[in-house]
Amino acid sequence: MPSIRDVRTRLLTPENVGITVAIVLSVVGAYVIQLRVSTGVAAFFGLIVLGVSTPTTLTSHGLLGTRFASAVVRTGAACTATFVVYVGLLIVVSGRDGSLLDAAVAFTLTALAAEAAARRVD
């Protein structure tokens, strides 16, 4: 039977910490989008791009680092940059009305930009 120390080292990996930080920031980001744009679909796409796409991109390119603190800082910085890009594209594309098509276009362009930035850094 594994001890509590074994469980702790398995749970506190840079990948799990990055996912947790991204999820927390995605909930905050989606709430802010919901307050400003007032459409659920734009907030939902923001939730997905911040909480799923960003940590997946960081993990797949090995950009989280090997330490707990570096994973937190890098995920926070990546989520902040992704949020700014997504909201900026959402405003440019839709003019703040946030329809389904406009939010999908902003989401796709943001995910592609995050992937391109990760490849450039990698």
C-alpha cells in the first residue's frame, strides 16, 4: 500500500499544478468575459481556451519546467497572455456582441496563436 508521501509526490507534479492553475484562472477569465460580453458562448470558449488549450500546449511542448514554482509562474503567464489575445480577438471580430461564430473564430485564432508561440519558444 502506498504511503501518503508517495501520493503527494505523484499529485504535485508540474503538469498537475499547471492544469490546476489554468483551471482556476479559466474560471475567473470566463466570469470576467461573462460580465463584460454577457454571452455564455464567449465565456465558454474562454473557459476552454484557458483551462484546456493552454495547459495542453505547455505540456506538449515541455514548457512547464521541472519545478513546482516554475510551473505556476509559466502557466499564469501563459494564461494571462492567452486571455488578452482571446478577449482582444473577440472584441475585434465581434464588436463585443460575442455570437457563436465570432467566439469560435476568436477561440480558433487564439489556440493557433498559442501553439505558434509555444513552437517558437520551444
